[in-house]
Amino acid sequence: MTPAQVHDMWNDGDRVAALRRYEILDSAADADFSDFIQIASDICQTPIAAINLIDGHRHWTLSGVGHGDRELSLNHSICAQAILQSDLMVIPDLSADIRFHDNPLVEAGPKLRFYASAQLETPGGFRIGTVCVLDHVPRADGLSSRQRFTLQALARQIMTQLELRRAAMDLTRGNAARDRLQASLNEKDVLLKEVHHRVKNNLQLISSLLNLQASRIADPSVASLFADSRNRVRSMAMVHEDLYRAGNFAEVAMQAHLEGLCAQLDRAYGLARVDIVAESDDVTLDLNRAVSCGLIVNELVSNALKHGFPTERNGQITVHFGGRNNGTCSLTVADNGIGLPLHIDIACAKSLGLQLVRDLVEQLDGVLSVDRSEGTWFEVTFGDHRPSGSPK
């Protein structure tokens, strides 16, 4: 292998990246790795043993016994040459090897003579370093078969330890990221709770102002318009109150919401001879669809209370919300009152309430059906999905 090819291998981007993924370079001594090199020294009966990693520009010792400098240039590193071959490297006498006889570590300093190493190879096949043993005296016999096997086994175990260490760091980072995300979500929940609380309070303030204004108006028809607006605002406020109380800022439980809304309308109109019954399957809706359904119920129940039970007529209004097997949702408002006059065309009705119902059904991407055979029966069906244009 030419010097240029050697440097290309040392500086191979994929190999260096594979090493750096372990985030071990320049780390503090680790007792787990110290145990490995102590075993290598004992089994191979050498005064020096080390785990050396070969970066793109240096040799760095992760752990060593009887060892000197932790960092060397690649040109002076014996292990940097060792990773160029794929097998166990054993050199009985470094001073007699043409590659290393003039190495400063051989000529001077520790005067190394015997060297043996096993590759540290990643699961991806990149050789990132060695576990090596050295002695100050030559060894003509090199290593025994048992020592060779042990050195290679230690190399595999060191790589396993590196993989476990990296997995533990990934897990720690994942847990830290999860904790940061949870803290962010908790902060978001607090903020959303405050937003719903403020929106509810603002809507209740508007409702109170409308109520106050209605009480000062002598004309009953105008006062009724204010009362209708107040009830609509209350309906919207109730959704935010339900979300605030439940602590679930994404979904509204329709059973509790419809019960509360119908009870509120019952109190507002005070029509004791008409019972209002709210029923729902165990279904939840997102904020936008819950507001739309609540306003539809407000309009249809209000119309029934105002027009469906004249004089002393008794009766019942039933509100039901549920899911169907085909994946659609169904909202029905039915009463056994005098019924909707035949001359009123729902599709072209001019009253603000029915116009609002039509617009809300359109927002839901739904279909409105009406049956006047016995009292009045309204049904709104819509898909169990968010309507187009609604926020996620």
C-alpha cells in the first residue's frame, strides 16, 4: 500500500465518522475499558496493553496500562499501521521490522520490541482502532493460540462495550429530549388552559352585556334578538369552559357538553311544560366541530321552545349525538310540538337562526335533513373527520 493510499484510509470520511459516532475520543478513563486491557496484559504476559483509536489525524489511547502518552501522530503510531490489515498483527521484534525499526518509540524512549494487536471493527466493517499488547523485549514465539484467541475475543467485547455505551447515550439523549418535550407540552397545556379560560370569561362578559342591554329594551322583538345573541355567545363559551374544566384541550366530550347546553337553554327560556333531553354516545369532537354542533343545537332548540309549543301545550325536545357504523356522525334535534310550517323552505329560509344552521352544516361538510311528519325532526350528518380548511 502506497503512502498516499495509507493516508486515504486513515482519513476515510466514513471510517472517521464511524469512530466519532461513539463519542469516546478525549473522554475520561472508563473502568470497564481498564478491565479489558488489564486482562489483555495478564493473559499475554506483557507489561504494556492499550486500547488505541485511530482518528483521521492522530492515534489516541482510550485506556492503557504501562503506557505513556495518550496521543501520538499517525506517522509514529504502530496501531495506525495495524488497522491497514484485516487480521491479527503480531511483530516479534519491532527493531527488526523495516516498517518500525526507525520509529522513535522503538529507537528511543520506551524502546518497544514486541507488538501484537487485534482489530476493533464496527458492525459496519470499519476498523477504528486496536487492542494491543507490547513488551520491551522481543518475543520470537509471538503469541500462543490461547493468547491470540483471547486478544481477538477482547477486541469483540470492547466493540460490544462501545456499542452499549453509544446506545446508553442515545437513550439518555432520548430521555432528555422526551423530558424537554414533556415540559414543553406541559407549558403548552398551561397556556391553552389560560387561553380557554380567558376566552370563556370574555364570552361570558359579552353575554352579560347583551343580557343587560336586552333588559333595557322595551320592544319585545328587539329584546328577543339580543337574547338570541346572548344564547349563541353562551353556547360558544360553554365549549371553552368544558375544555378548561376537563383539562383535555383537543377534544370535547359531547355527552357532558350537550347536557350542559340543554340545561342552560332550559334555564334561559324557563318553559317548565317542555322537557329537554340530551343524549349522546361516548363521542368526542375537536373544538371547531364542537362549537358548530353546539350552535346548531342552540338554534334548533331555541326555535322549538319559541315556536313549537304555543299556549299551554306540553311536550319534549330530544337532542341526540352519535356515531354510525359507516364512520359518520349524526346530530338530531327532534320535538313533538306543532311542527314546522310547510311553507317554510329550510334551504331558502330567511330567518337568521336557520341561515346560521345552514352555514354551520356547510362548515361541517355535512348534510341537513328535515322530517315534519310528527312534530319536527332535524338531522345533521357529517363525516368523522375534520372538515376541509379546519386547523389540525
